[in-house]
Amino acid sequence: MSRVTVETGGTVVKLCLGKETMRFHSIWLRDNAQDDETRDQINGQRLIALKQIPSDTWVSDARVEADSLLITFKPENKVIRYDFDWLMENNYDEVKNLKRGWISQDHETWGSDLAFVPSCDYDKLIKRNILTLKWLGDVRKYGFGKITNGPITEGALFKVIELFGYVRETNYGKHFEVRTEVDPSNLAFTGLALQAHTDNPYRDPVPTLQLLYCLESSAAGGENMLVDGFKAITRLREENEEYFDLLSNYSARFEYKNNKDVHLKSRRPIIELSANGELLAIRFNNRSMSAVNDVPFDKMENWYSAYRRLGEIIDDPDMEITFRLNPGEAFIVDNTRVLHARKGYSGTGKRWLQGCYSDKDGLNSAFYSLEKALAKESSHEA
Amino acid sequence: MSRVTVETGGTVVKLCLGKETMRFHSIWLRDNAQDDETRDQINGQRLIALKQIPSDTWVSDARVEADSLLITFKPENKVIRYDFDWLMENNYDEVKNLKRGWISQDHETWGSDLAFVPSCDYDKLIKRNILTLKWLGDVRKYGFGKITNGPITEGALFKVIELFGYVRETNYGKHFEVRTEVDPSNLAFTGLALQAHTDNPYRDPVPTLQLLYCLESSAAGGENMLVDGFKAITRLREENEEYFDLLSNYSARFEYKNNKDVHLKSRRPIIELSANGELLAIRFNNRSMSAVNDVPFDKMENWYSAYRRLGEIIDDPDMEITFRLNPGEAFIVDNTRVLHARKGYSGTGKRWLQGCYSDKDGLNSAFYSLEKALAKESSHEA
């Protein structure tokens, strides 16, 4: 049962679909019209600027026709059709009581109890089939994913990146080598575990994806460890709201320089929220944090307590999952969410990984477009 | 006259330098120690995590010695030296009354009265000398810069990018061609002016720099036009605080898709502020804005009024500067701040530009490291 009314002098359209009621403003409807004068029918880009729509736009008529709404706009005298599905998808007439630090429903946080490591064989990924889509979806959901049974050849990491985007080249190159020869006569090497961290917080924008690809791994130890930063932040907020506020309201500072041509600095909070409180990113990297001076004097002591507590949560074994990368295996992480670390080595042997950076928007784009392509295929088959 | 006291049981150090008084917390001082157990002396990276510093760290002694402060930390019994210069540079004991929308002092906003277009000859840029530094500083300050007398050869744009970073490759390639043949028999071409906009708002992270390099330009018209988005936002805030709040408190949505493998979406405000209210970015692009549904129903009408007003300010000729690119000339813009547009063409002729994206952190890094290198050189000469 659908019913439509035009209210407040034509500035609002009210649509009742069964039990659901949605209101839309005339200017919003007009600006989002999908007709071929307003939108390019091929690429969907808008062809007009807002100034080309009269500011006194109002709706003179609204009627229901076959699961869609037909709206007549004045003074343009333009009739536009809106599918109910599209209207429901873009409905903004609902109260969203979002708590600061809310997490997008695209994500699912995890700890050491995560039942499985999202994995896909290299061959299957390359085929861009339903398994690729499943894996891309898991990476979006959990913030990381493993790749198995890939070729053990230098540069194979680029083949993986090509699947969902482009390399973000930096001062470390198109890729970087992570190469260690464990020498048992130098015990310093064996204990070199690194605290879980995000990479390159001194960069702005930070690389939002990292790939690590294993080519050699004969040393004992050296497992990879991951921690869901969004889970850690959520725990911090639940334990101590003030700590959460301190780390999200004030910027930390990060810095990296070499002796030659690189000097990178950023000023961003450890916990980054969007304008409406969505948890966007964590930056956590003790090595490259520089002197914080955006926190007011009377909050600095508590800011440090908050930072210390977040570090303790991150170090809690309940938070971590570990797995070993064997030659031909790789993993990617969302570098704005998932922290990574390396356990220490022991014994003798070699470890050689190649790594590179990329960006999440490419991965999301690959997901959306593969989803659409596979849906089209299966509808052709049906 | 300098004087130092230790207060509140060793948790705070108070330093008086002439008329200035600065307080520092023991934990902050200890965490930012520059000794070789805390910091790598080559790359400046911190070698310890916060958990390796006792949480009950306190200062048992503080004394002044030759323009520096000598602090003894307990329970570690560690003595660390801090230069007064460094302490002043990182002082956090001052009240900052920052207004939402404040602009970093690295930037200077401008309108049509901007007295000059920051420019540098290609040859001088390549030499990485004091003129390069001046130009990089201007780009940081004004958000754009022109390059003149460059080679008229395909791919010359990459030589420019190499000066201060790396190409951000996207679905549009490592670079893209902007090529138009003006055909006076098709008047549609002549009027194709574009409203000033930022590029790729549907990407996350957006490319923070854009370079446009001219190889051919025999058509009349087609001037490049730039608008300082930070100036436009400041004007909006001064005119109507509520409009400013609406565009910064709620996210817009942006989208771009082709028929194959690209589908990019983002959800970000038109005016992006940092946690402490610094103006970080403007996203303004009518073509790729999709249906906004993060704005509550009772604010949507005003949100549209705010968006319309911002567009009017951007279109105000008082805001724009225009210049023409001739073959061998180029410009870069900070794509998070400066909007760009193209005026319409007339007559006959051709116009061919090559463009690419890059990131600001590379440009800043080039600036800081060149500044240091030149300072070192001049001190050697002296």
C-alpha cells in the first residue's frame, strides 16, 4: 500500500510505503534527478551545478506509478521518475543515534577468537570469480586477508596489487625489501619483535593498504601478528570514555626523516573520527611519534595515561591473531585499521619478504564492480 | 635569566626563561628524550614503546646548564639533556583559543587581488636551488604554483613530479590526456566552461596534488581559473556560521563509476575539519556528488542553502585568478584546498594538456629537506 502527499507548499514530499514513511525535500529530489539533462546516462556524472536549479524549486504534483514516484517540479515544469528502491536506499528521514566512535557496518571487529583467517589461493584471486569477491568482502569486513599458493618469484606482489588497484609509490620505492639473515652469534637479532603498529603515520595521506609477500622463510619464529585497532579503540571507549575523548580530540604528531631528501611530518589524532563520529582510522606507532604539543597542559598527563592504556590493550594477547607466512604466501592489511607486528626469530635461517603500499579505494572499487559483473553474469545464466 | 623548579612531587618541571614560563610533565619529557637508548641517532625514530617507561616516572632533579635543562628521572635514574630551543619549539603550555575553521599559518588565503602568480622556470626548479625552495614555499602558502619555460615534450610532467614526489596512479592511469580540438561548426564545444571544483572527491584518500602540463594551445580562450577554497569557506563562515557548521558537521557523498571495473564512493563532508577545528580540506564537485543522506531531515533544506551559498561564493569573480597556459607551461594545485576550472573556448585550434596526480606530503618533504640542505650549504660557505 503506497500513498504520496505533497506538504508545506510543495517543499516536501511524503511517501508512505506500507508501514514506512519517508519525507524528501523538493530541492533534494530535484538535485538528484536521474534524467538525461541532469545526469550523464553513461557515467552517471551530474551535468548541472546547483545554481542551474532554481532556488525556489517546488513540487506541484506527486503521484505513484508502478513502484515509482512521478514528481512535477515548478518553475521548471519538469517531470522526473524515482524508483521506490532508490528512494528507500537513499532515505535520510530517519533518526540516527550514532555514538561517537561508531563503526561502519561494512566492518566486523575481531580478537584472538577470530575463527578463521580470510584466505584465498592466488590462482583463484587472479580469476576474478566468486571466490575473489568473497575474499575482497572479507578484507573489507575484517581489515585483512591472506593469499596462499602464489608464485615464489620476485615482483609477484605487483600481480596481486593489480587485482585491486595501484601501487602507492613512496620514498621507500615502488616496493621495499624486508630481508633478514638470522645470525645466532648475534642474539640481538633474535629478539627483534616489533610492537603492533600502523605504518607511515607521518605521511598524509597515509597509505591505506599494505601488502607483504613472502619469498623465503627458513628461520624459526618471525610469525606475523595482527591486531584489530577498531576493536582496541572500542575496548578503550567502553573502559574509559575520557581516554577515548582525549585520543580523538587532540592531535598527536608523527615524523620521519633521513639525512638526505626525506622529511615527513603529520599532525593527526591517534583515533580519527569523521564529522559525525564514525571511527575512520587509528594511527599507532611509537617509533615515529614526535613531541605532542596539541594537547593542553592540564590534559597532557591524562592523555599519556590514555595512550598507555591503548597500548596495553593492543598488547593484550586476547587481541591478536598470528600466522606464519611461507614462501608464496602474502597478506594485505587495511593500514588505517589493523596493526601489524612481527614476532622475534630464533635459530638460523633467512627471511625475505617484499612489501608495498596501495589504497583501499581501489580495493573497494574492485569489490563493487566485480559484484556487479558477477550479478550480471548469473542473471544471464538464469 | 633562567630558573627551573620541580613541582607536584616530581611530575611537573617549570622552566622560566626571561618572561616566558613553560611547564612540562615528567612523562612527556621522558618519552621525548633524545638519548641514544630512547632514539635512533641516525633516523630519529623512537626505540622504545611507552610500556618500557615506568608509569610512575618522576623527576628527582632539574638544573639549568648552558641554555639547556638537565633532568634526572626516577626510578630509572636517567639523566637527559633538553635544549631550551627544542623546549620552546615544542612548548604545549599555552592556551590556544582556536576558532573552528582556523587555518594553519603555513597558508595565506587569496582572492582576485593576489598580486602575482607564484612561478618558476623549469630549469631553475630542476636545479633544486634557492628559487626552487622559494617556489615550493609559495605552493605551500598559496596552494598552487606555475612552472614556465619547460620542454614541450610528452611526459615532461613526470620530470616535474620527480622533483617533489611520486605519481599517484589511478584508474585514469599514471597520467591522463586533456585534449580538445575546437571545431567551430560544433558550438557545443566552445561553451564548455567548467565550474571550479576539486578533483576525485569520490576517492579516499583523494589525490592531494594535481599537475597540469600544457603541450599545445592554439585555441582562443581556455584559460585556467583557480579559486582558493579556504578563502571561500572563511567567507562562508563569516557570513553565516550555521552554513559553515552544516557543511562541516555532515558528510556529503561522492561517486564515480564506469561500465567495467571502476566504482568509487566516498562519504566525507564538503568542509573537512581536524579534531581541533583546523580547516583540512574542501571537496566541491557537483558532477560527482551523489545523493546526500547523512544530513538529518530537519537540516536538509538549510544544508542545501549552505551548499548553494558556498557555490555562489566560489563563482564570485572576486575569488578567482586566471592565467593562460602556453606550451611548456604547467601548474600544480593543492587539490584539498584550491579549486580549478577551465574557461570556455572560442575560434579554432587545439588544446593539449597532460595531467597527473601526486601527494602533498612529498612536496612538503622536498621543501623541508631542501631548506635544510641549503642552510647547511650556506653555513659551509660562511
